[in-house]
Amino acid sequence: MNKSELLAQLEKLNMRPGRGLGQNFLLDNNLLEFIARSANIMPGEVVLEVGPGFGALTEKLLAYGAELYAVEFDHRVCEFLRANHQESNFHLTEGDGCRVDYAQLLGAETPFRAIANLPYAVSSVLIARFLELPNPPQQMIFMLQKEMGERLAAQPGKGSYGALSVRVQQLYDVKILRIVPPEVFYPAPAVDSALVAFDRKADFPAPEARKKLEKVVKLAFLNRRKQLGKVLKQHYSEEAIRAALAEVGHPWEIRPEKITVQEFEKLANLLNDR
């Protein structure tokens, strides 16, 4: 769907793209093809697309043979998708992507990929939801705001490194594939975007280990400039914190942003197993 076709469809539905819904439709056909091709989808593989819009990426994913589950919030867009995609491998759920039970929708043990031009306003919420699944996506490829993409790929010592960076990198190798300018969208967002790939690690941790890490990093980054020991003392004893930090090889005074993902994992285990 090119821009003229999109504008005609919007007019037909008496619809303006909603800023609150994060509706920035991706128009560049070459980029859409690149996204679908980057996933190396095999026919029959389960793919989740949240926020398909009018189906520009949907068409590409279906063409590669994906068993595609799409989740769309806007009722008018859902009506368009139902009318234009009657393929047997297309499954549409109308609802809020932040509230859908993905384990129930896809099957708790079903391997799947998540590929989408995510609604920017809720991208961090959606990614956190995926991290909490019993069986997280084997791969995620998302179009995100550039700032969000850099945050998720950030390394220790960077200003954008935070709790979500650590939680994502516990499970995934994160790589920014492309920086994308505003003009390939309609309406054009105010900032650059980033196409980001997340490839799940072979030794990804069990749900219990993920919960331990989440508890520690959320607490640690409540105030990233404070000494880690002081921040953790809100929930753990000083004795336990000093012992855990010593075992990891860091002093009480270290800042959270200096701790690696592997060190946070070790701290989480030490503090929560005592």
C-alpha cells in the first residue's frame, strides 16, 4: 500500500491516524521486504504481529508462509483486515495488545517469532509482556523509536542502559539493524526510528530466574545515580548485599549502570536464594 492508497483508505473510513494509538503506517516497500526477509521465516512457522495496521507488513509475512497471528486494537482497521485477508494462515484478534493473553492465543509451548512495526506509545509495555511469557519469542524484530532501540541495545556505562536493557539482554542478543528516517511513515513521527533484532539465547533462563532478575534490576534502577548498596538496602539486609557484591567483585558504592547483565543475574540469585 503506497501513500496515495493509504490516504484513500483513511478517507474512506473517515479515519485519522491516532497519535494515542501510535498509528504511524510504514510505507517503504523495500524496507517492509527487508523486515520480512530478515526473519528467515519457514513456511508454517508461527509469527505474531501486534499492530498490523492496514497490513503492509502482514502481506509480506504471509507471502513467506508464516502462520500469522495479528492483534489489532482499532475496530475500523480490523474490518479492513477481515475483508482483505481471508487466507487460511491469517488469524486476527481484535483487542488491546497490552492485555492479550499470548500464551493462550498461541499456545504456552508454541515456538514463535514476533515481528512488527510496534505502536511506539506502548512498545516498552509490549516487550516487557513478551519477556514474562513462559516461552518468550524465539526471535523478535521490531520497528521502534530510535531512543528505545538504543536503550534496549545499550551496554553498561551508557546513559541509556537501564532495567529494561538488562531484562531484555538476559534473554536476547540485541542488534540494531537500521536507523530509519521519519519520511518512510505516514504520518511521519517526530523522531528517527530503529529496526531492532532480538535473537533468543540458547541458554535462556527459566521464569523463576527471570523474576529474580526483574526484582533486583527494577529496584536497582529506581535511582541509577545512587550507590547500588544503598538502593538494594530497601529490600535486602546490608550483610546479604555486602556478601553478594563481594562475590561479584564490586564495592558497596558501585552505581547500577556499571553492572553487567551477567553480574546482575548472579546478584539476583545470591540475594534471593539466601
